[in-house]
Amino acid sequence: MSGAASLDLRYPIGGLFVVLGVILVGVGVADGAPAPTALLPTPTNINLQWGVVMLVTGVVFLLLAARAGRAAAMQPAMSTPEGRATEEREHRRGLKH
């Protein structure tokens, strides 16, 4: 894995969302059905709802990070026209040996 892929911020952010989502889902399930309030027409379990949202968001972040890491590892710079042009430019300027 390249150095840039190891610094992908989607891994820790996705992990944080997954952990917090699991905690909120657990609290929402443990609380059961909430008591109705005067402001809401139906009782809602906000912990359960936002826990599921955070859990799904975290999983999406982790999947995107994993996909980006695989894509970066599978395509070396010389296999694309942009990569070849960059390598040639660096070689002309003496940046490559």
C-alpha cells in the first residue's frame, strides 16, 4: 500500500461513526419504545434512528476507503497517460535518476 493510502482519513472517521452508531443503536434498542411527547405526533426513538444513520455512514466511509486503497494499489503511475507524462517531465528536469 502506498504512503498516501495509509493516510486516508476515511478509515478513522468511518471507524468512529461505526463505533458511535453501534453504541446509539444499542441504547435505542435497550430503551425500547419511547414515551410520546407533545411536540411529536408519533413517538420516535431518536437514538435508534440516528444510530442506524451513523452506522450506515461509517460503513460507507470504510467501503470507500477500502475501494480507494485497492484502486491506488492496482494502477501504477506509468500505466496512465498522465503518469507517463509526469514521469517524462520529472526525468527531463533531473528529478528522477
